Amino acid sequence: MTSQLERLEKILGGKLERQDARMIPGTVAVDGTELAYFADDGKNKFRKQLRNIMEFTNPPNAKYGGVNERGCKITLPSGQLFHAIGYHGDLDGWRMDIEAGAQALHLLLGRIKGDNFAVSDGRLYPLSECTIEFD
């Protein structure tokens, strides 16, 4: 017998994640997708910060695919806040666009490496010492 959840997942084309069982974006590899975290600038709302990063490179390096928010924030023990974004398609192009935008705006980037959060300035924090929030 098929459950309502299984029917809904089939219609939507993927698994639904229970809120109490959410995974930190970047802790599990997803084929064709990469994740990055960008440091909050403390001035602008998330969407404006993301737009500023993505629109910096003109014309963009990425030729296809897209970038979207992942509904997760990581706060380091120092209090610095990072927002999760995922990108798919032209991975190399998106990575170059994100890195160029962050560098131009003087924003650090972060990535999940095993059980740690690695910041682009070389700092490494155990995820267990960070605060994780889901939207």
C-alpha cells in the first residue's frame, strides 16, 4: 500500500524532508549540485546580498543552471553569520561567479568539510560548535 507521503513525493519528483530531520546543506553530496555559504554583510537582507554577489560578474561565467537559497544559516562561535546557497548546471562557472562576487564585496565564503565548517580565510570550526538554523 502506498502512503500519502509516497504519492506526494512521486508527484513532486523527490523526497520530502521532515523538519525535525533536516540535513545541513553540504553535509551530504548531491550529484550535479554544489553548496557554498556566504558571510552576512550585516547591512543588507539575504536576497539583496545574494543578488549583489551573483550580479557582480557581467557577463556571468555560468552559462546554464542556477543558484538558490538553501534555507540554512550557520553562525560561527565568533558570532559571524553565513547563509547557504546551492548551485547546479555549470558548476565551474557558478563557482567562479560566486567567488568573484564575494571577493569584490569583501565577503568570506564557507564550505562544509566533513564535520567542520571551513572559512575561505583558513579558519576551521567543528559544526558541533556552530549554531545551525533552518528557515
